[in-house]
Amino acid sequence: MLQTKTLTQFLITHLVDKPDHTTLSLLLSDLATIGKVISQKTNSAGIAKILGSAGKTNVQDEDVQKLDILANDLCKEYLMQTGRLAALASEEEDAVVAMGDSGNLADYIIAFDPLDGSSNIDVNVSIGTIFSVYKRIPELDRMDEKQFLQKGKEQVLAGYILYGSSTVLVFSFGDGVHECTFDQGVGEFLLSNERISLPNTPTYYSVNECNVNCVREYDKKRMTWLRDESGLRSRYIGSLVADFHRNMIKGGVFMYPEIYKKKEDVYVGKLRLNYELNPMAFLIEQAGGMATDGKGNRILDIEPKALHQRSGFIVGNTNIVETLETYYTEE
Ligand code: AHG
Ligand code: MN
Ligand code: MN
């Protein structure tokens, strides 16, 4: 006897309250299918010889892994044939990608990180796929980059698929965060947590402490407070999706400050607003938490100026994020 709902059953119930979410629900079902395929590819990557570098760098100036390309191509090709999306932006694509003739009249656009945590692919550590869906701006051409410069609070669906000890799909339409776990035997995503809310008592902090000498003074003080005074335990996996998911379930904070780049003499963020920070910020707020850029700005209120814009990031339990924000000082 199946003890819980399948994702499909959950979406049918969801549609009763939100009859205008038909396309969005079908889109989430498409993303779940993509997640099943990437999960299967990830689990057999070593055998299928799709580990390691693809021998090229992407628009982020990062070494692209074979699985990055596989996941990116799979997402693009699968979503292209659904006709549910007008345009797509990806961490692995320099520019906006048209979603074919079938997408010409589609009402939605999607930004995604096809494979997050690429540095962990070859060492069998959890990785993920992150997605962020907006309504298309009707008066703009669907290929206009301004489609993807909407504030994060305009998202209509956001979530991630985490390929870990189990494969979980975590998502929100803006009315709570839901988690489904992939049941290999049934071949379906089954509802495993109807509504995730951040525990009141946080447990972990996640920051890459090797950066302590290339961050601003106030970020250095934040890292010291987290280590010496917060009472939190340190966990850092190096895959945003995995660190974020653990903190969603156990409570905690993840921080990635802007880092000083000597060559350009400038501080820059590592994580990308469109397909990492905005979807995660949307989810954490739906779970009762908070996400800022480390300079007192709510992530979801930031108006992006560029497709691949980066930002500093603090995300997690509101009381911890607010405490960390008190260290901010104007430059
Ligand atoms: P991606 O693999 O999509 O490029 O993302 C990697 C990101 C994120 O997953 C993680 O939090 C961060 O890079 C880790 O960066 P460091 O290795 O510099 O700590
Ligand atoms: Mn990423
Ligand atoms: Mn990536």
C-alpha cells in the first residue's frame, strides 16, 4: 500500500486551489522527469565514463565538467519540446536560449543551474540542479535579456533536485515549500515533506573558511562570530544545493561573501543571482527564513543588471542572518 502521495497526486490537489497553475504544474512534472534522468546518469557516471572535465571553460570562466554539459543539454532539449517555455537562461549558456517555435506563445521563462556543485562530481559528493521560473514579460521579445532581469520576488516557481543519498525534489509555487523523494522501486517522486519550515533552533553554519583573508573586514568578523560565538557547528560540502538543503532541514546559515580579486582590484560574489541565489532565497523565505546579499539588501528585491550577475549571499534562520547583517559597514 503506497503510504503517501505521488508528485502527480500532489499537483492534482494543488490545481484544485490554483486552477491557473496547470502549465506550471506540468512544467514541474517535466523538471521531475529531468531530475530522474540526471539522477540515473549521476549514479552511473563513473561507469559511463562521463566524469571529469570536458576540457573547456564556460561564460563563468569555470572548467566545465562532462556532467555539466550532459545536464545542460538534457534540460534544454527536454524543455524545448514541451512548448511550455518561451526562453531559457542557463549558467552554462552565454546568452538567452530560444525555446523553439512551440515556445513562441508560452507564458513562462526559466533560469537554471543544470548541475550545481560540479567540483564534487568526481568524488561522489551530493550535487544538484536548481531552477527558477518567471512569467514572461509579454511586451518584450522573448529573447530580450530583460526577461531575465526581473526581481527574484517575481518568481512563480523555484526549486532544486538534490542528487544525494536519495534524490529529492524541493519546490515552491509561493505557498510553502514541499519535498518529494524519488522512489526507485515505484519510479515516482513521492511526497516526503508536505511543508518544510526552518527549525527555530539552528544547528549549522556553512562558509568556506579558506577565504578568510580575501574578504572585507566585516565579513572576517562575521566568520569569527560564526566560529567562536554562534554556538553553531561547521559543515561545508561545497555544493550549494547540499549545504542549503541540510540547513533547511536542520536549521542554520550559509554564507558566501564577496571575495577580493587582486587582478581587477575588486570584490566580487561567487554565486549567481539568477539561478542560484534567487531560487534559494525564494525557498528560504517560504520556509520562514531570510536571504540577503550581506549588505543589508533582501536578495529577492535586487534588480539584476546582467544575466550572469553575482552577489554576496547570507541565507538561513532569520535571527542569525539579522545578527550577521549588524556587522555590515558602508565602504
Ligand atoms: P557550480 O558547480 O554550479 O559552479 O556551483 C558551485 C558553487 C556552489 O555550488 C558552492 O556553494 C560553491 O560553488 C562552492 O564554492 P567554493 O568551492 O569556492 O567554496
Ligand atoms: Mn551552482
Ligand atoms: Mn553549475
